[in-house]
Amino acid sequence: MKMIKEILICLFVLGLAFSGCKKDKDDSPNYLQVGDTIVYLSDGNIKYYGAYSATSYNFDLDFVSKEIVLSTDGSGDPDYTGVGTRVYFETYTSSSTALLSGNYTFLDDDSYAAGTWDYSYYMFDYNGGYNEVYIEEGTITVSNKNDSFVIDFSGKDTEGEIVKLHYSGSLHYYDRSDITK
């Protein structure tokens, strides 16, 4: 009887040990995929540039890999330290206060229509300079709930590569409406 009790206690302890060893499952890591290359994204900015037409406002999205540290410089502007991957989108929405949830399609005709994006690039070796590959086709899907974002993109770059992006989380906000691009 004592042996059965000890076996049951051992099985219980082993059960607890194995249940504590489960990996946390991350169903949707933040990433940029270009062709077969996948880079995980760690942080991002959203920059507000103000009105761009009578009915649209410009919010730029900026994502980086863990090799780049995002911070704010002494002037209140975004600062990028390190060498890594950077992805950038210029979007237009009908709200002056937030990037609204919805689908944003590519339209590069200088109309700045709400629900569109007109400029995007990525760089695998961003270090403050520019060696970008442009993205000129695809749809950005935004879900914005109290400034917690889920952003997905699917499209193509100018070299014909399939580009996908997923980002879920908060973004550093910058009001740059006093700056002319």
C-alpha cells in the first residue's frame, strides 16, 4: 500500500513537472516575409503628419526588427539605433485623430484618398541610410482598438517578390503635423 501511494505521488509530481514545461505558444509573431525570407519585427512607430486633402489625414507606419532600437531624440523625433530591418508605409484615413480600422489599398495618384496607401519600402540592412526596395502593390488591413493594433499586409515589391507583414501590439505615437515632408 505504501508503494502504491509513493508511485501515485511520483506520478502526480511528474505530471506537475511536465505541465510546467509547456512552451508558450505564439500563434502570430510579428514578421516581415519577402519571398522565402522571414524577419521578425519587434517594435513600431505611427507618425501623424496631418491633413493631406480636404477629406484625408496621413499616418505613417514604421516597423523594425530587434536589431534596431526605437527611441525619441532630444527634439521629440523618432530615433533609430542599430542595423536591421525596417518597413515603412504611408497611409491615408478619414480621421484626424487615429488610423482607422479597415482595408487600405495602393493608390499612387497624389489624391491622398482615405483608405489608401501610396508609398512603402523595406530594407534588410537599415542603418540610417537608404537602400530600400519599394512595395507598390497590395492591401494593408488595420484593426485599431484603443491604440492596440493588428496590422496585416499582403502584396508585391517592385522586384516581383511576394511581401507579407503581420504586426500586433502598440506603436510609439509621434505628432509630426508641423513638419513638411
